[in-house]
Amino acid sequence: MIAIVKSVLLGLVLVSAILAVFAAYGTTFFIDGRSPFQINFAVGAALGLLVGWMGPRMVGARVHDHLRSAVLIAVPLLVVQAVVTSHFQVVFKGLNPVMDKVFGALMLWSVAFVLIGGTLRRK
């Protein structure tokens, strides 16, 4: 039960950090096609994989509950991402509102790798 609450809290902390980073440095992430989006997506995949792999261990989930914990970490990310993407211009006033679809795609990509990371086992 405690790992469930900790997993959801970790997801909320992560989504808060992501929103803070994008609010502060969003213009460096999204420069209307002039920046290398492949690097952003590679970093998003790597960080998502790391969160999915290490997050369940950080919250103390048992080995057979790692995937469940990764899902519970991902749920707040998905819910907040859906709200932020639909209200992109309100949340990120300094960013071009056309970039909402790139933000949404980057977040979905990263969360998918959180789930993939939750399936990985240590040997």
C-alpha cells in the first residue's frame, strides 16, 4: 500500500519538475523546427527508461510489483500532460502555441519508456 502512494507521489513530483523545466527553459526545447528534435526525443526516452527502471526501486516496490509501480508513476504524468496539452497556451505563455503537439508527443514518448522501463528486471 505504501509503495502505491509513493509511486503516485513520485509521478506528481516528476510532472511538477517537468512543468517547471518547460516553463523556465521551454524556448530552448522548442524553436519551431530549428532545433534538433531527435535529441529531445532521445533524452526523453532515456530519462523515461531510467525512471521506469529505477522509480519502483526508489519507492520500495517489491520485485513482482515493479510494473504496477511504473504504471502508477506514469498515470499522473499522463493525466497532467493531457490537461497541459489542451491548455498549452495558458500554462506556457512564453511558448508558441503551435508547439503543443510536439510537447504532447514528447511526453507520450517519455511516458511510454517509463512503462518499458518498468518491465526491465535486474539480474
